[in-house]
Amino acid sequence: MSMSMPAPRFHYFFDLPAELRELILQHICLFPDGIFVGGNNNNDAAVEGGPPLGLFLASSRLLSEASGIYYGQNTFHFDCRRGRVSRLSPALVDPETGLLTSSATAASRRRIRAVVVYVSRLGAMVGDVLVPVLRGMVIHGGLRVLEVRVEEKLERFVQRLGLGFDCQRGLFTPVSGRGRVRNGDGGGMEMGKGMGIGTPLRMLLGLLADPYLDQTHVRILREHRGTGAVCPYHMGSWCKSQRPAEGWSCWVDVDVKGLLEVYGGDEPEFRILSVG
């Protein structure tokens, strides 16, 4: 008669060096594709890549170490493309549990270091909700990498801001005067001096000018029609998201520094200096 041996247990996790503990926790807490809150292009789930709550609840020390990796080393993607706050996912804006708006989640969102925000256009919601929340994550928390992806029609966006495509730098940048600049499809589009910017975009630029942000990006969605497989905006390379059989889309960079120089002026929000 054989007796089964009890399953071995390891009771010395915190006796391991901190570097080794971090490597182990990274296997559980890191999501290479990012944490998607509010859905994404391929999945409407409220949160894709949610926190490992069982691990967080195991002990206060494990919570401290694991949550630091989860919030500090992942990139969080906030889907805010539905235009109005009332249409956004409760995972973002629920008064009790929403990651962006709830006081109960304030400590968690202030630990987030990298964020990608998706918006359909730079409208009132950007100025009324997103900019104040993100600014609080910078000032009172650890947000240091911010990317804003805009799905507004590219031609309208670049014409409104007076942008032209710089082939050498691979981004849209402010241009002066009138003329025709390459639109990436072999033709050109009339570019003016820009029709000015509204309050939401001005508030966003003020946020992007914050010196405590280490990296800032603004990217505009470009849809490619037809069956060609070469992206004219990325040095003739294939886009990672290309679908040659039915057309495809990609994200094209906008010159944030150039926008700040053209539209920032001498206003106080564009002249914040870091201290200490």
C-alpha cells in the first residue's frame, strides 16, 4: 500500500533576493500587449489584463511588490472613443469603481507610469475629464509616459492645425504659409496656416508640456484604402496592423514639440518648470 506524498510547498519567497522576486512576479503581473481598460479594437471586454487579485490579497507585502510591477511596468490603454462620458465603459468612469474617476481607485491610478489614451476627436470630454485626470496622475502620481491616439479624420485634423508631413522625420509637423504637401498617397492636400485650436486641444498641449512627463506622443489614425501593402508614412515599410486584402490603418506621429512652439506662446501652462 503506497502512501501519497503531500504536495511540496515553498515558504521562503521573501527570503529570496529582491531581484529574483521581481522576476518571478513579472511572469504573473506583466502583460506585453498592455492593459486595456474599456475595450479595444479586437475585444469589448471592460478590462483585458486585469490585476491578479488573488496575488494582491495574499499579504500586504506581496500586494506592495506585485502591484508596483502591475501598475508601474505595464502600459495602460484607455478606450475613450465613444465621445461622451456617459457612453464610456464603467470600468473607466463608474463613480464607485471606475479607474479614471472613482476616489476608491485613486491610489491605483496614481501608480500607473505609462498610458495610451484613444479618443475619437479632441472634444469637450478631453478637456473636461481626461486632461484633469491625467494631470493629477502626473502631479500626484507616477505617470511619466503619455500617448494620445486620435481617430479624427486625418485630413481634417492636419488642415485644422496647419500640419504638413515631414518625410525625413516621419511625422506631421506645423507648416507656415500655403502650399501642397504630400498626403502619403501620391497626391497632395492644400495646407493653410491652420484654423486655430480649441480649448480641449490647448488644455491637452498644456498637459503635454509638463516637464515631469518623460515621453509624450500624439498620433493620428490613417486609413489606407486598396490592396497596396506599402505604407507611405513609414518609410515604405509594412505597417504592423496592415491588412492588404481589405485596406489597413496605422498611427502616424504628430510633432508635439512643434505644436507647443506654434500654439503655446507665453501662456503660463506652457512654461511650467520642474523643481527639485
